[in-house]
Amino acid sequence: MTASRCCVIVPSYNSGPRYEQTIHELLTLNLPLYTIVDGSTDQSDRFLDTIQSPHLIVLREKTNQGKGAAVFIGMRKALEEGFTHALIMDADGQHPVNAVLPFFELSQKNPKALILGKPLFGREAPWVRRMGHAIANFWVHLETGGIKIQDSLFGFRLYPLQESYEILSSISTGRGYDLETQLAVRLVWSGFSVINIEVPVRYFEQEEGGISHFRYWKDNLLLIRCHLTLLREKIIMNSLRKGGGKGF
């Protein structure tokens, strides 16, 4: 694989007041930036019409498709324009902009690696979020045969574009909050090495502009189905290998 040509992809759905700050901070880096407005209705994206920057590409969806679907749209556009890797991050200010360039530098040195953020939770992080990450990580370790992926849910990541796009094109899932799990596990199955980097994450209170669209019951059921599917495929893959057939 040749040297990485990287961009940033920021999906947004009703991201609130911190969306504008996130985009402006990213633009100070003078990096190619795609933001996908995924059917927002809170007017948080209006500021985008006032920005004139050669680095910013705005893609708009009329209706909300889901986080994974928005990222998929951004990946397709970035691939069309010749990028090889994309760093995905949230629009709501939880992820630090100053971590972007170090991830890009790592990708230049390791173009065949999946570079994953490992969250450093602050004291304000809800315990239910910490517990959710721990439970999800347990299942991902079973699915990948070890502790290759140190956090399966954190959204600050740098993906190889072509392979990620092909994986998402081959499955009907990965269009919501199961994106991170689906892509990371399947890229490891495809032979990608993993570099895990600690990244601070901040959970803002509502009065600070903090917003979450994670639907506790619906999205947890989505993640449960995701792990059941991956475990089933892992079992089939192991059976094929033991039987002398071709695995995935």
C-alpha cells in the first residue's frame, strides 16, 4: 500500500451548538474535511452556509439515515476524490481536534494499520457508558481472538477507505451505532493490524451543549444483534478452517 492520503469525516445529526466549534477548530488544521448533515432539524448546521473554505465539503441528506450510513456516504465521496484513509470523529465536541494530526502521522508510517482511539474517560463520564464499553469489549475480544481492539465503541478512528467501503457495501448492517464494531472486527478479520492510541473524551452536560442520540434500548439491541452475528460468523469461519475449507 502506498503512503496515506488522509481526510477527516464528521457526521452530524442535530449536534447542537458544539458542532460549529468543532468544524471551525478542524478548519484551522487546513486538512480536507467532509461533514455529512444527516437530516438535521435543529438548525445546528446553518453556520456551514457562511463558511468559504477550500478544505470543507458539505454533504446533506434530506432525512436521517443513521451514523453509519452518513459515514458510508462520506467514505464514498472521499474515495471518489482519491483519498486512501479517513479519520472519523464526532461533531459534538467530545473528541479532541488536537489528536487528529498525530493519527494522520501514524497512518503515513503505517498505511496498512487500523488506528483506533482508546477513550480516556474523565470524571464526568457516566458509569453506564463505561460499563457499556467494557461489556462490548469483552465480546469483541472473543470475536477477534484476543485483545487487538482495546475499545470497540469509541468513534475517534482512522480507517483505510477502500477496504472499509467494500466491507460496508457487502453487508446491510453497520448503518447505525454498530458501525464501529462492524468495521473494526471485519477489518481485523481481513488482516489489518491495529494500533490503539489513548484519546481523551469529554461528556458535556446538557447545559454545556451536550447532546446524545443514543437510544438506550433500541441501540443496545442493535449492538446485541451485531455481536450475535459476528460470533456466528466467527464460529463458521473456525469450522471451515478446521474442516479444511476456506475461511473469511
